[in-house]
Amino acid sequence: MRGALEDLVVLDRSGTIAGQFCGKLLADYGADVWLEIPEAEPDIASGGSGQTRTPLDLHLNLGKRRGLPAATPDVVLCAPDENPQATRTEFPVAVVVRITGFGDDGPKAGWRAPEIVLQASSGMMISNGIRGREPLYGTGNRASYAAGQAAYVQILASLRVRAKIKQGDIIRIDAAETAAAMCFPYVLQAIYNGTDRRRGDQDIPAGEVLCRGSWVCLWVYSNRFAALCKFLRLETCLTDARFADAQQRSRNWPAFFALVQEEVHDRDPDDFVAELQAMNIIAARAYRISELRGSRHLQNRGFWRRLKIEGDEFVVPAPPFRMSLTPAIQVGGNADATA
Amino acid sequence: MLPLEGTRIVELTTAWAGPMAGRILTWYGAESFHVESPNRTNTWRSNRDKPNPLTYPDLDPGERPWDRCFTFNSQNVNKRSLVVDLKNPLGFSVVRRLVAMSDVLICNFRPGLLERLGLGYEKLSREQPDIIVVEMPAYGLAGPESGYAALGPTMEMAAGMSAMISYPGGGPTVTGPSYMDPIGGFNAAAAILTALHHRDRTGLGQHIELAQVEAAMQFIGPELIAGVDVVPDGNHLPDVAPHNAYPAAGDDSWVAIAVASDDQWAKLARMIGGDVLARDVRFSSLGARKANEADLDRLIAGWTFDQDRHALAARLQAAGIAASAVETARDLVNSPYLEKRRFFTELDHPVAGRHRHPGLPLHSEIAQGSARTAAPSYGEGNEYVLREILALPEAEITAILASGAMATVPAPGV
């Protein structure tokens, strides 16, 4: 068996990160995906100009074939200027997918939608950064990837109905609406009681400290506070009025984490995280990209795959989920590779 | 037509990622039973002894605060709640029998829980070869860190994303907050739909391992493949300038602007300072704008600071310049754009009241999902499961309820 989706033929002419990521997921799990690079410029992040073996192309298009399929496609990921109705007329039982920034109708139809705009309009960005300074957007193209993921979900849902009624579908995914749906649900809080949460409002028992060469994020729930203080020889905090109870601590976390910082600046970040986790304190190291390649955990799990394409070697991440009966397709990859 | 009508799901889930996976599946018509503990309340139902007014309708915890919390109620629409003590043999037998009548089991607790409960895939699949079991631990089921506990922000750190986001020279930033959770939720729903597609053709279920940190790393795939550290510089990008959020009229009010070409800059410059600014050599090319980026940001901020962010964004977009107000939750509630997308659905909750609820961005002509019922009250589905699904004899129901295996009110202090 080629994969769970081996019966599907997909035509990916989206030309966007969102569409090509959706096509990549379909290919990862066995679909026969054909890639075409459209000429039209998209309103959301582009998947590139068709140049092969770039990091973007490798990530989005490994496992796809270039050109047009001989078979009628089951799924068509539309080009930016493609009319999905016309495509459905051409392929009446295909699932036709159109992914845009703000949709084809409505008050923001046609708006330019680079990542910072999508994140700004989603309600997520206002939660990021320090109150008083500009809110930060999440680097990368996460709204586009999320839109691709949403398209993948809807495609598989639509195919189930198609199998019963023998009709095609038109799916419409807005990256902006997807980004809004991925937000912490403060929107329901605003509906419930009118409050408008943003940076600095979150009552979160967490902080970051800089260990030897790397930042570590730790969450100190009330039932672990004493254990952490003892572990770090900060017993004086247990009698300090600023940290007497959860309410006091929530007002004084910066002061507490400043004390933690003094104790941990020369600790190995991985060891520190392991020690905290052993005490049931949730913690993680803030990995840099280059450090992730060396993660013993990821190596142990066979997360990195080493590929050789025309003599050049590349290291790529494994697909997002592991299926016991129908594992993801490995395009010349070696799951045991270490980076 | 609802694509998952007739599909039954049991959720051993908590907080956001697991429940969001179930929420997506119920959007498509699946029947989902969210199993909850009578002794350890889901954190998203809030803490009964220390209710935070900000989480409730009208700031009022009411008599059943655990049924009025916006976090739980946002992610559990369309579901039933089954509150059962899995350590009580009678309680476990209820869940075991429910699983035997179900298609999918979702678990987002730490690895090993299902095996300890006797609900591991290997065991279940011997009797139910068509069962689909999804486990979604943060770091996977195996590996040196698989036992680590995690939350959305720590997963963002571990995935390499936080180190890419920061003010110049600052520490890593977590976003959202908890942006990793909905990624995990969508990934789990995607995995289940993939497995169902396979099962429809073969009759076979399977086991799915979704390591949430690894799955989220797909979102920075090109950066991982390049293998080069991204040096964060606030909102700035090397190939776009200006690219930032600028102050607007009002408290903590901002507008994001991204200029992708010299032509777009010329348009923006004319709006700010007429032809003189459009011709200013300090900003006339990308290289010049990057070299003078601090001055550029100050110049734009001086122009935006007293303007309405929504009106300004619309004006810039009309001129072909990418922009948006940095919207808040309240903005989204009143958003004409989301209204047009029918993002919100009004639902009646027996304890929390009638409110609009945020939806999902999934639009189809033949397989349109929907939010049909509000999140369940705590233990609302207990008797429904005993009587309607398992169709147990009355004497057994009486015995189960008398044993304390089920509850409709959390135990004190949890």
C-alpha cells in the first residue's frame, strides 16, 4: 500500500504556501500529487517561483510530480486567478479548493494579505510582546500553513460526502478566518462579559530564564512553588510577602524570576529542564533552529530525514503524524538519519 | 450533508489541543463524548474554589462556574460530557463499553495513560480491528523527552519557534498565547480523517501518534531545512520595508503595514509626505529603507499615531498597500468580515446562557459543518450514555450511580 490516500489524484496549481502545504500533506499520506506553478501572483504568501531544491520547495513539494496527471483529478488546488466554478465544470466530481487571504466577497475581498496582515487581523498578534511596545507577529508564515492544514481537513471531509452523493465540491478557505479560528478563545470571553484581553493581561504563572547559552521557559503552578524554591535554594521566597500566595505571586513574577535567573545563569539548559520535569514542573528549552538538529530526543525519534538529490544532501523534518498501518511516504528519506 | 454523521468519538482529553480535535470532528457531525474526571476538573473548566470573574458570562461565576467558563465552552460545542471515575471499576466498565461502540478514541494526556487504563490500541484492536486511536503527547510516545509535560507556550519553545520571535536583543517570545494547541487540534483531526479514509476502503482502523511539537515544526519547515538560525528583529524582515506595527489612536492601538515594493513605498510616501517624501533618497529603494529603518519607522509612527487604525488600514489597502488594524478580541466580535463569513453561531447553553460562539474556517458546498449545540454541562451526558447508548438495565444504572463512579458536580477542592 502506498499510503492512506493512495486512491487520490491531486492537481496542485495553487502557487501558495497554503495550497502547496495542503498538497504536501496529501502527498505525505499517499496521494498522487501533480504540481504546476501558476503565473498569477497570489494575495497570500507565495510558494515560490518554481525554483527547485530551495528549502521552501523541498518542504512543500517533495513527493509531488511536476506536470499534469493523466487521470482526472479528485482534488484541484486552484491557482490564484482560477475561477473554481469553471474548474468544477471541467471536473464535475472533483473537490475544488480555493484558498485566499480574505475571500472573494465581503468587506475585505481582495485585500493584500502578507503574514503580518493576517496575524494582525486575527486577534492573535495583540497578545504578543510587551505592553507599550509594538505587538509582535509570529515569524514565518503560520497563517498560510494553518490555512493549508484547514484545507486538508475539509478536503477529506468533502471526499466522504462525495463518495456518497457522487458530486464534486467547492471548498473556500480564508487564511484570515483560519488565523482567527486559531486564536486563544478570548473572543468568547469578550462576548461573555465585554473584556478585551491583550498583552500583559494574562494571569500566567510562567517566566523565562537564560541558562548557559539558551533560554528556558518554566511554569510554576502553586503546588510546585515550594519545591522549586527549595531546589534552587530560594527558601527565603517561601516567607517573602511578595510571593505569599498565588495572587501575590501573579503580581510579582518578574521579581521572582529575577531571583531564579541569578541561580540558573550557568546551568546547562537541557539538564535544568530535565531536573524541573522530574519535579513535575513544566519547562522547555527555547531551541534555536541550529540546536534542533542536535536534539538527542528528535534524533532518537528519527525525526530528521536525510535526502540525496542529484548529489546534494538535504535534511528534512518528518511528516506531522505517524500512522501505524499506512505510514507517511518517505521520498528517498532515511528515517534513521541524524543531522 | 454532515460528513461524519454516524461516527462516534470518545475523548480522553483536556485543555485545548485534544478538545479542539474533537470539536472539528463534531463540526462535521460526529457524536463525541468528552470523558471528564469527577476528581480532577479539566483546567479549561476553571478552578471551582478560585473562580476568576473574567472567565464567566456577565463576570458572574454563578452556582456552577465550571459550566460557565469561556475556555471550555469554546472548544466543546456539539459534544456530550461524560463524568466518570476511571479508577472505579463500574466507571471504567462504562467507558470501556462506550469505546467498544465507538469509532475513534482521542487522548491528549502523557504517554502510557491508555495502556495503564487498559485502553491501549494493541489491546483494543484485538477486539475492534476498525478502531482508530489517536495519542497526541507533546513530545511523542518514545524518546528521551517523551515523558515531559508540556503546555502550548513550552511547546512553542521546544519547536524552535519562540527563538525566532523577539524584539531585537530580547528573549524568546511565546505567542497567541498557546498557538501550538490549535495546530495540534487541527493535526489530530487531519490524522483521524486520513485514517477514516483508509478505513472506509479497508475496514481497518489504526493507531496514530501525533507528537505535537514535531507536528508544529511543519510550520517552520523551510527554516529547519535551511538549518540556519533566524536572528529575530522584531517585526522587521530582510526583504520588506517598512514591515511593522505602528501606533494608532487609542490605548494599545496599532496598525500593521507591509510595503513589498518601491512602487508601494512611493504610494505610501505620497500619503504621508507628498512627492517630497516619495523622492527622498533615504527611502526610495529597499536597500535605503533597510539602512534607514529606524528613521522610517519613526516617520510612519508619527503619521499613524493619531489615526483610526481600521480606517487607515482600509485606506492603505485601497491604495494597494498591505495593512490591517491589529485587531483585538472585541474587534473580532464586531468584525463585518467575520460576520460575512458566518464565523459566529448563536447557541443556547443551559447554564451560561445564549451567546454567539466562534466557529471554524471550513467552508464547503456539499460537506458544510456547523455548530449545533453549546458545550455540555458537567456530566450532562452521564445518564444518556447509560440509558440510550449502552442501554443498561435499570438495576445496573442504579448500582453505577450509587457507587459514586459518575458525577454532575466536581468533587470539592478540584
